[in-house]
Amino acid sequence: MRKRIGIIVLAVFLAAAAGIFYLYQRFIVEASVPGGLEESAYIIHVPTGADFEQVLDSLTQKGIVSDEALFRKLSERMAYQRDPMRAGRFELNPGMRMHELIRHLRGGKQAPVDLVLTNERLPENVAAKAARFIEPDSQQIADFLLSDPYIQEIGYSAETLMSLFIPNTYEFFWNTTPKGFVDRMQKEHDRFWDANNRRSKAEKKGLTPEEVYTLASIVEKETLRNDEKRRMAGVYLNRLDQGMLLQADPTSVFARRDFNTKRVTDYHTKFDSPYNTYLYKGLPPGPIAMASISSIDAVLNGENHNYIFFCAKGDGSGYHNFARTLAQHNRNAQIYRQNLRKRGLR
């Protein structure tokens, strides 16, 4: 009798063990391979404030989870069903099991994005560019840049705000807020100006970093040739020192917001705006575009010369001829016109 009871108990134990093993296989091994992850990694975005149902719906629609009931049970066991869910951009690796998927999402370890800033002209353009990489949309970012009191608190006005942004590639978390974006840009801005004696170089020229940036934005739009930028910057620094009008075409174009024009005319140069350096002496109120690092450093290390004029060569090279006198400048202008005729452009 005792032997029979022992056999029964052993049979029950083995059955239970088999059941547990079966459940383990079902929940962890067999049924836990998310669909679509066998061959390549997949990125999923969990929006800020999303609840469990929204996350599950997204995973199901994308074919990552094929068994909702199983995902719910395992999520409950692993304490993943909570509101709100951890927001962010998550990279799901090939062959990831369901319990690994849940653990990964629960842990909140994000895959960062590379946010690239290059040659944006206006804060609205910066907002649109940033919105391509982080969660807030362009309107949310633009509203913060253009109207939030915090911008003034950290020392910027609507006119000088563009000087905050140093063109580069920056690593961000996808769910970064507009304020988080600005704080990071301020940190990178300060790091940039603290390096390579840039602040002291600006001070020696009698300029603030914002003024250097503003002049650099003009140089940025005057020439695409990095090896010419220091000479170009030297021309404008000479004009500033001599109290001359800068007469920079890009400033009058900016004043009109006529960014697609191919030719500067009286329509631009006679337009009354503090940005129009044909009408107002000194630097404009702020940058006319995002200035590249090469242009900023060109101003800080402007070439020491006596040139006060320059004119495009017109030969398609993108370079300019520089002059010390108006007579020399007029000859360079004639060379420009001749080159255009040779190229059939006039």
C-alpha cells in the first residue's frame, strides 16, 4: 500500500514537474520569440505617458508580439504592467525572447539617436531639424525656443538665439524635452567657447562670443571655401575697425527673408531693417544663419591685412578677389563680368 502511494506521489510530482517545464518552454522559450526579430534588429518608440495597452498595441501591430495573451501573462508576472510605461527609443535585438523583450522595455535602457545640426537659418528651422530626431514635434520645440521665458533667463533674445547652436552631431535620448534640448545645447555651447582660447580671442578683438558668431554667420554665407574664410573675416573686421558699413549682401537677403534669390538688387539693399548692413553700421542684431565651426574660428583668427573690398571671381571656382582700394575693387568687378561672359552667364 505504501509502495503504491509512493508511486502515485512520484507520478504526481513528475507530472507537475513536466507541467512546469512545459510552461517554462511555452512562456520563455518556444512562444517567446517576437515575430519579425529573427533576422534584423527593430526600433520601437514608446511615447511619453503611454500606458501598457498602447505599448502592447504597438508591439502587436508591428508583428513583434504575436500572442497577446501570453505577453499579458508574462508582463504581469514580471511586473511590467504599470502606468505610465517607461518612454523612449528601444532597440530590439534579433532573436530576442519575450521575457528578454519585457525585461528590456521595463529596464528603460534606450538606444540614443544622433541629432545633426548643420546650416539652419532660423530657430524654426532648428526646431524642424531637431524634431526629426527627438520626440517633441517641431511646433513644440519652436514654441519653447521663441516664447518660453527660460530662453531669456539663460541670456538669449529672439535675435541672438541662433548663436546658441554650434553645428555638430550630438547624441540624444529620443524622449528629450524641448528644455532638455536647449540645456544640452547650452552645455555644448559653453564647452565650445571654453576650448582653444576662443573666449580670450574674442575679447582681444573687442567682441562677445555672440558678436563673433554673428560675423561668422555672414562669412558663412559669403564663401563656401574654408581656406578663404580667414581673409573674408579680415575684410569685415577691417570695416568694423574703420567704422564703415559692412555692406554684406547676405544681411540684406536675410532682412527680406528672400533666401532663394540668386541675385541681390535694390529690393534687398534698400529695405529698411536693422539687419540690412547697407543701411546700418556695425553688426546686425544677431546671426543671419547658423555659423559653422570653421567660420567661427575664421573670425577669431581673422587674417591680418589691409583689404576692405572683395568681389567674386566669376570663374566658377567659388573664390574671390580682394582689394585695398576702390580702384582695385572696380578692376576686380570688371574681371568678374568678363568671366561671366566667358562662361555664357551674361
